[in-house]
Amino acid sequence: MAELKFEITKELGVLSENAKGWTKELNMVSWNEREPKYDLREWNPDHTRMGKGITLLEEEIEMLRKILNGEEIEDDIDEDAFV
């Protein structure tokens, strides 16, 4: 199996961190020396190991932004249950 090469070219933001210190991040990542793409996945603290994730092209990230901007995000709390 060929070695997977990657380089985080730009760290865009951390969404969350779990108890073991792994962080879910949005970054620009170059895979196998190709043009960097938007990448969303979990990373260990020193970025030597990663979890499963997704990569998005510029057009896909713009579509995702439009979808999220147009969607009202609601919480899942039933306020009537706290009377």
C-alpha cells in the first residue's frame, strides 16, 4: 500500500475537543502533494494521526455555507418539559 502524504497548509478552526485531546478541525490540507482542499476531520494533538473525515472543494464549501446560512439551527431542548 502506498504511503499517504499530507500537509496541513492552513488551520482554519477547531470545532470541538474530546476527552483524549483529539480535536475536530476544519483545515486546508494538501493530500499527496496535490492542491489543498478544505478538510474536516479529527486529529490527535500533534497532528500525526487522524480520524475519518471529508474533503471539500471550494465550490462545495460555498454551497455548504449557503445551506447553513439559510437554515435556522434549533436546539433539541423541549422547553415545556422544564415547567
